[in-house]
Amino acid sequence: MSDPRINERIRVPEVRLVGPNGEQVGIVRVEDALRLAAEADLDLVEVAPMAKPPVAKLMDFGKFKYEAAQKAREARKNQVNTVIKEIKLRPKIDPHDYGTKKGHVERFLKGGDKVKVTIMFRGREQSRPELGFRLLQRLAEDISELGFVESAPKQDGRNMVMVLGPTKKKAEAKADQRRRREARPGEDQDGRATEGHDEQPADEQSAVDQAAEVPAEQ
């Protein structure tokens, strides 16, 4: 969205004026609104151009834009995306390898990521799909406290695939990891030791309400 019109760029005869603290001044000529803005060392900002008359607010526009940009940056920083990790198993995997792979699955789920588990069949194993199905069922039961079966096991060519989803959302998992790092600064996020330590108002009143919600300037 483009910036709103401010000060002399507002070319209408009159505006419904909102004060810097959200107070409603009323309908005034735009010349008078600009004079009040200059006297208060503030800007006149058109916040609801489609209202009749348009709604304008007295504010420090530079400060308002800076704070809005800061909030947008913070929101982007906190935004998290769910990643799909993949673990591959053989139908006749030995207990040690199974434990290692299960550990990886648990770590991914704790981090809030989904896990695609693929059973790879070779040769005659393709005639025994029940082996892969039982292995996937076992894995789902073993990690049930951390995740759930989002996509049930299904055959995909020579492979069998199941997708596990985390019980905790990514943002929650990230917050937990931050708390653990703060509590134990000598460990990384997985617990391993580290080496060192826009909608327009439907009517005039709603436009005024919207303008009053714009943060007050100090």
C-alpha cells in the first residue's frame, strides 16, 4: 500500500479531525487542520480517505512510520515456517539403527517440524509391504508423545511413506528452545554441549473509530 496523503497533499475542503490522543475534534476546514498541525509541530495525516468527509489525524508521521517498520521487522523475525524433514528406513532395520533414526525423528518433532518417513523396499522385500507398515506403526507409537500421524502409511512405487506432524507448533517449539538455552547457556538448542560457552470503513462513524485506534503520539 502507498503512504497516506499528509499535510499539503490533502486536497479536500474539509476533514473530520482526530487529535493526537485519539480525541475527536470534529469537522474542520483543511486549512484550519493544517494550522493546528503546525502549531503542535505535528503532521496532518489522512487515515480514512474514503469517508465523507475524509478522516485526518494529527500525529508525528515520521515516528509513526518508524514504529510501523519496527513492528513489521519484528513480525518477520518471529515468523516461522514448518519444514518437512525426511528419514529413510529399511524394512529389516537393526535395533541400533532404528534407535538412531527414531532419535532423529524425535529431535525434528521437538523442533516443531514435520517428518516424512520413507520405507525403502528392495528386491523381494517389495512383496512384503506389511513389514514396512508394521515398522511405521511401531515408530508412530514410539513417538506418540511428540507427534501424530498426519498422513497414514501409503505405498509410493517401491517405497512406503508416512508423514508425522509435531504436537507443538513451530513457534511454541522455538520458544521452548530459547527458554532452554537461557536456562542452560552451555548447551545448544538440541541440548548438546557447546565448545565455548486493509479494509475501508463502511460508514463515517466506523472511519472515525478506526482513526482513533491509530497509536497516539507522545
